[in-house]
Amino acid sequence: MRIGLLFIAAFWCLPVSSQTLEVMGSNEGFLPFYYGDNLNKGILVEMINEFTLEAGIAADFRPMPRKRQDWALKEGRANAVFANPLWMPLPGRMHAVGPVLTWRDRLFAQPGLQPGSFDDLEGIICLRKWFVYSDRLERRIGTDLVRYDAYNAQQMLGMFLHKRCDYAVMNEMEFRFLAKLVGVDPDRYSTELIDAEWPVYLGILKNEAALIEAAEAFFATHTVDVEAMLPKLPPPDRHISIQPDK
């Protein structure tokens, strides 16, 4: 009996470094936040690497289809995910640390077009198929805007750079990262208009008290400098084959 009690006490007294932060990432591609065949590259990956060094905690990204994230958390295949609280899997069982950064969907326009508001948009706009955009943008489609759909960000950027559309709405860091890979100056196309923005949190299962405590302490003082990280990020494992018009 005494040996059993000692074993239980030792288990509960294990240092935080004996635990592992298993962060789920969608394997559908989230450039430049996490990417690579094993999700071993990207802004959030670099941030978690800094966390592991400071906290002494092992961490890993686990490729996981978004529709299986609830299952993975329940089965113990993962214990964390980056998300907005509105879309956090198992929201009642997750503790949100952060926000760690802000996601922004910016309007990009062809050179010479600089709309002052969304009410000024006329012509053709490239958007992502099945993606939800703001009401102020959606209500213009079919009246002032013709919509061309793309299946992913790479296809949409290719359509935009080949001038098949006047405008495109993409995550601003995704646009800047892909533009850098194909030798395009993103500032030529950037506008001041933001379609949507929301905070991104690190959600950790509430029963992982030690991991939560370590993450709260780290992110309380850590600032994610996305602009500084972006030029240093390695290229994706898969070749980006966008060729803009000359």
C-alpha cells in the first residue's frame, strides 16, 4: 500500500519537462504558419520551438485533418491546437492561451486600383472556394463584383498575378510569403482594407495543468514578430510554381 502511495505521489510530482505538448495542425496547408510534410516549418513552429527551449518541454506538431481534431483530442493523440476560440475543438475542455498573434485577411488589388472602401469595389474578385468572407464583401458579389473561385491560396495568387481578377482577399502573411517565393513585390498589390481579423490562441486541454501554466508564463512576455520571421522562413517541401505575367 505504501509503495502504491509513493508511486502516485511521484507521478503527480513529475516535473513539467516530462510532459509533451502535442499540437495538432491541419495537413491541408497553412502557409506560412505551419507547413512542410511533417509540419516542421513555419511561424507557429518557430514560436513553439522557442517555447520548448525556454520551458524545457518537448513539443511536436501532428498533421491532422480538421474534421478529426475532436477525435484526436478525445483519444489522447494530441493535447493542443492553434485556433480562434469560436472555432476551437472541444471548446468546453480547452484552455485558451494568448492571443499569440492576429490573423488578417487583407484585400489586394492590381496596381493602379486603390479602393478607399469595400463600397468602391467593382470588377472581378478572386476568392477561396468554400471560405467564409465578411458580409460587407459578400453583399457586393453578384452586383458590383464577379467572383472567381480558387481551391487554394497558390491557385488564387496565380490567377491574381495573371490578371484574371482585379482583386483578391488572402491572409496577408500568406500573400507576402508566396509572393516572396516567386519574386513578386507584395507592396505593389497591398491595400489598407481588411476584410476580417481575429486573434489566434493556443488551446490546451484543461487537464494538462502543467503545460497550461508553462504556456501562460511564456506567452505573457513573448511577442511574436511575424515581420522579422517571414524573410527567414524556409521554402515549402512542395515546389511553388506561380509564374506572374511580365
